[in-house]
Amino acid sequence: MSLSRMLSSATLLAAVALVSVAVTGAADAENAVEIQLSYKDRKFDPAEIGAPANTPIAIKLRNLDAGAMEFESKTLHVEKVVAAGGDATINVRAQKPGRYEFFDEYNEKTARGALVVK
């Protein structure tokens, strides 16, 4: 097989893989459980949210404070900055049952919460 033919095959495989990831991501977003969460006075409301196991999750976060905040969770592998007065959607992959802590990196002592997956 020539080098150009091998590169062409590799390019085609890469394109198919990208389309598969995009389709899977779109399907996950459509099937996601949507959870509303707000952030005010350096606290999450509610501080504890829940979701079913093995289902993608979309956390709709509204930052009602005058400053930016950074939603972060090491166990969920998520990190997202939300501007003052802004909204964000935090997509989380389907999780096994458990408790997944999250916090605002700028105010870690007061702004803490958890996602409980059952």
C-alpha cells in the first residue's frame, strides 16, 4: 500500500471517529436529566442535587452573584467558569451510584455541594 493511500485511509477513519463522537454527544445531550442549580451569596442552591444512575446529566447553572464563579468537581472531571449574572450548562456523563462533590474554586470554603446519584 502506498503512503498516500495509507494516509487517505487514516484520514477517513479519523473522520468517521469524529462523526461518531459528535453523534454520541448529541444523543447524550438529548437523553440527559436536566437539573437546575443556582449560585448566590457564594453558595449553591440547592446544595445537594440528585440524578438517576447511568443517565447523562445536564446541570443548568445560573450565577446570580456580582462576580464570576468557577464550578469545579474533581470526581466528575468538570471545571467551568460562569460569568457574573451568567448561565452555563455543565454536561456530565452517566455516573455510577455515589456522591460526587463540587465547589466554587474561588470560594471553596462556603460554596460546596454534591451530586447524589442513585
